[in-house]
Amino acid sequence: MSTPRAALIADTAIALIAERGLRGLTHRAVDEAAGLPAGSTSNHARTRAALLALALTRIADLEAAGYGSATADPRRPPRELLLDGVALGVHAALTVGLPLTLARLELALEATRRPELRAVYDRLGAGFAETAAAVLAAAGSRDPAGDARRLVRWCEGVVFHTAAGAGRALGVPGPQELRAEAARYLDALLAS
């Protein structure tokens, strides 16, 4: 974020979206929840579309930092880094990062109706796919871009299923379970 105030506004917007859904997100609600003077949010994000884009960009920044820390050790084999990144990242998205996840899911649905938000969502999502493709290439993938799309789809499916779908009642799989599932999936990707 460009300034601490912009980060505060984005973080507050994310919290409101996670708690209340998009209907509960207004400029005034962000000002009040953040303890900012009236009009502060409007000064940073003049329109609702700008506020949504600000929140989505912040979510991507925070999630990328979480995934990046798990895949940053050049001394470890790329496959192991990828498995750790997937398992720890997905687990974090379903536990400590659940508010980010819920807000991102709300914004994903909204992006189906708002082309300007769709463009932001797709651009930010492409960054995750590019990172996955680079690690998959280092791990021996013959189709890194295609395998990255497939791996991202798997991760998104697990996250949706557990955070908001039919799997919510089953609880959150642990990091070891996620790592084992990701290993089976990665074996299938790299063998094809």
C-alpha cells in the first residue's frame, strides 16, 4: 500500500467485507470502523469500484507475502518448496487468513458482475499463476503454465470447499493432510 492510511482503509474494508459481506461495505462504514474522520476513505478511494479494487489489491499483497515466505529457500528442492507453499498457504487461508479468504470470495463473485473489478482480479491472479509456473518449471514440469493453472484450480477448490462450501462442516484439513494431498496431485501433474 502506498501509505499507512491506505493500508488501514484497505484492511478495514477487508474486515467489513468478511464480517458483513459487500452490502456492509460503504465509505462511511470504513471511516467509522477505522476510527477515521468522515470522508477519509473517499479521499483514498473515490468510488465504490476503487474501494473494491483497493481491498482486492491488499488481499493479494497479504496472500502473496504468506505464500512467498514458504517458497523462498533456494537450498531446498523446488518440489518441496512448492508442497510447503501450497500446504501452508492453503492452511493459512483457511485459518488465520480466513477473513482475507472470505473477503476474496465475496470480491470474486462481485467481479463476475463488474468488468473493472474482473480486470483487477484477473491481473492479480495471474501473478500467483506465474509464480507457481516458475516453481513448477524448476520442479520438472513439461507444461509449467498449464500445470500452474491446474494447481491453482485445485487450491481454489480446496479453499472454497472448506471456507464456504459443503466441506465447511467437516473442518479445516491440517497442513500435513494438505501437503499429502498436494503431493499426490503434484505427482500426477509432473508425471503427465
